[in-house]
Amino acid sequence: MEDPRAYVRIADQVRQQIKAGRLKPGQPVPSITTLAQDHRVARQTAAKALQLLESDELVHRVPGLGYYVSEHS
């Protein structure tokens, strides 16, 4: 069953792109704005998805530049 929380679904989608190699280490992940627009959610929801991926150490944040796929993901 799919998780009802939008931020979890967004994080899972980005996680799958990383695991499938479509997003490679060092590459930027879609921005908060892009994720919010693509998934029709609030920017805060998209930001929470990226924070979840950061806590899982799949991405890291570069202040002022965005989120990037971690080297060891």
C-alpha cells in the first residue's frame, strides 16, 4: 500500500531514481520548487521530502545551491 503522506511518496520517487542510477553521485536532485510543481504540493512538503532523504544520507544540502546526490549513495 502506498504511503498517504505526500513527502514520503516524493522521497521514495527520488530514492528510486538514485538507486536506478538516473541520478548519480554529485548530481543535483530536482529543486524544492520543481518537486512542488511536479507533485502539486506545497514547497514545505517538497522540502520535507528532501530533508528525509538527507537524514537517510542519500543527498546532502549545499546552502544556496540545493541538494545533491551523496557520493556514497
